[in-house]
Amino acid sequence: MMVLQPITAVYQYILAPVAPFAWFGLKTSTLDLLATIRLCLALRQIRESLKREHFKRASGKQSEGVIAAVESRSFVRDALTTLVVVYGGEAMICPYISVPASFMLSGTTPLLCIVTQALVESIPPPIIPIPSPNTEFPLSIFDACNRAFLLCSIVPAVVLSSPIAEASGSPWTLLLSSFVLANGGFFLVNLFSLLQPTALAVSTPPELLPYGWTTTDLWCAPLVTGLYATLTHAQPFWADVHAVLVGLLGGAVDGEGLEKLQPLDAETARAACALVLTGLFVSRTARTFGVSFKNGVADKIKTN
């Protein structure tokens, strides 16, 4: 477990409340601030990229109709997009397990998202960096830590707090909630074309296109939450899974094996999940930019 101790220490640091929020008794942490900035900046980058592609297509012979469809951006639409990404999945799943959504209990994070979005929108377009391997590889490590916090610290807590016993103790509810909470926001954004430079319109989200199900973000959510639940015995079912896996790997599991298997503490299990997600997200970034790892060095794949 020595390899996980630095990750655990990093989490303890970035999850501590920071000033000036702590002065008012708010629990906003460094991770909250960095994750909000990262999200708002990434959404701005996506919008700028889609806008460039739109005008590039519009430069052809049939440009008149395409350019006319471009809609003037409003800050309300951009702020709404950010809030949908953050809370869309929560709004979709919470009513079914009778748990109030977090944005109904506190307005701190929604206001933080709106203020951060305003600051990011004030940045001139030439200063907005274009995503590249040099920037996205380091950021993929941060994205993994942020996603591990969502899948390991937030999703299980939301499900286990359900007053419906059948839901709080159901492994299916846990995995489904993880899937929806992690991906529901972007699904709604893509469904209603909120990031496109044109007017709102219903379109097919990438997840529903051919091979869209292979997207790393889709399947890694229930996988990592399931791993965390297995390591921590979040529900009785996962303690049985832990015992079965130990038996399959050659561990001694007898009639009392289940009781002898001790769950990991939550922080160590979360660190392990962050390490797994780091490998997945770095591999995703490599595929996105056409990079292969040879002899420990990332080399750009030459394409015709």
C-alpha cells in the first residue's frame, strides 16, 4: 500500500476547505475550485473548436444557409450548459432513489460554477489554449483524481443515503447511479446541442452513435464504483464479491473466509481507484491525439 500513500496525502490536502470559503463555514475545497476551472475551460475549448469546425464547413459553396444558422452566444446559455454538465446526472437519478439533489440543499457550488464561467468567458479567444498532448496528458491525471472522488466518495454516499432500503442496499442501484451521475450531464448537453454555435436542437448524442458505448467515460464509471464498493464492502453484496475474487486468485477462503476478509479504508480504496482511472484516462488521451508509447516515450503516430 506504500504506492497509494502519496495519493492519499494529496487527497487530504486538496479536500481541505480553503479560504475565504472556510471563513463562512463552507466546505469548498481546492479540488472543487480546480475542478470547476477545469470544467469551464474545457467547455469553452469545446465550443471554440465546434465554432471553428462550423465555419470551416461554411466556407464551401453552400455557406449562406450554414452561416445564417449561427446564433449569438449568451452567458445564460453557457452558464446553463455548465450547470447541466455538473447536475444533469444528479437531477436524473436522485428522484428515483428519494434523495434530494445537492443543488437544492446548497447554492455554493452552483454559484461557484456561474462565477467561474463568467471569468472564463472574459478570456479573449486567442488566449484560450487549443487542446494538445502537452496539456492534456498532465490534465488527464487531474481528471482521474477528480473522477475518482465523484465515483468513490459521492456516488456511494448518495445511494447509501436513500431512505428506500431496497435502493440503498442494491448493487444494481449503485452501478446505475454511478453510470448516470457521471455521464447524464454531458448526455443532456449533447442531446440538446448546447455546445453547438447554432440554435438549440435535438441531436443524437455521441454515446448513441455506432461504437459510442466504447467511450471510456461510460463504462469506467460503474467499473470503478464497483471496484471501490468491493474494496470497502459498501454493501453486503460486495463483501461476497470480495470473498469470491480472493478465492479465485488463490486466497484461502473457508466457511469463515468472509468474516476474515477485512475491507480497505475509504481513503486507500479511493487512491487505488484513482490510480486505475489515471491509467484509463492517460490511455484515452493517447488514443485521442494518436500517440503511442514506445520505449517509455510518447511518439506521434504518422498518418497519411
